[in-house]
Amino acid sequence: MCMEHEQFKRITLPLRGKLMSCAEHILNNKEDAEDVVQETYYKLWFMREELSQVQSVSALSLTMAKNLSLNMLKRRNREDYDLEDVFVSEEYSPYRITEQNDEAALLHRLIDRLPEMQRNILIMKHIEGIEIEEIASIAGCSPEAVRMNLSRARKKLRDWFLMVSK
């Protein structure tokens, strides 16, 4: 094995737990999550020469796993229901899908308005699935401070969302 392979393993293998957690959270299926993690590693391997220029391999790999999971979920959903379901079910109505997309876009814009510390903590906790203690270690603060910032971020988002969606 060449040094390049060893270095790749040293950088990427510790991310496996976070990648699995992210994929399982989205897919609710361990086998599909395993497939997503495997595909994420393949993609990382093929771009290994550029990884040294990436600011955060962890963030990149989590984004890749999230996107691969969402793509798999879309494919699965297309296969799981027929056209009658689309026209009969309120859940799949074009109106409801558009409404959900609009709400998600609004939520992303509101998250971007949060103070940097609150935004980063919220993303680490709810998108990357990092535990409070690990966030505290990364941020260099106490777990209580992380919980406080997380609580404030959630409250601001809730208040802003309710105010904007009225």
C-alpha cells in the first residue's frame, strides 16, 4: 500500500460513524445507509488528489452522504408509489410538494440569518449529527454554552418562521 492510500484511510475512516448516522437518519434503512457510505467513500477516493485543498473533509463527506441519501430517497419514492397515489394522496400533491419546498427554502434563509456561533452549532447538531459534548470540544466552550446557543437558535428560528409564514 502506498502512503497515499494510508493517508486517505487515516483522514476518511474516522468519518464513517457520522456518515452512517446522517444516511440512516434520512433513509431510515441501515442497508441503504451502508450503500450511501460506500458510495461516499468511492467518490472521496476518486477525488483524493483534491482533498488536500478542501477546508473540511468532514463537511464535504457529510454533504456528499446527505445528497446521495436524498437522491436515493427520491429514487425510492418514485418506485414506491404509482400515479394514482400521486393524484389521490394529499401528501404527494403538487401543491403540498411546492409548499414543503418553499418552507425548506425559507428555513435555509432563516438559518443563514442566525449569528455565526448559533448557526454553526445548529448545523453541527441537527445536520451533521454531532453530539453536544463533541460540539463543545470543537467550539472550545462548555456543553452548557452549546445547549444555550442551540436553544436560542431554535427559538429565533421558530419565532422568525412563525412571523414570516403568517
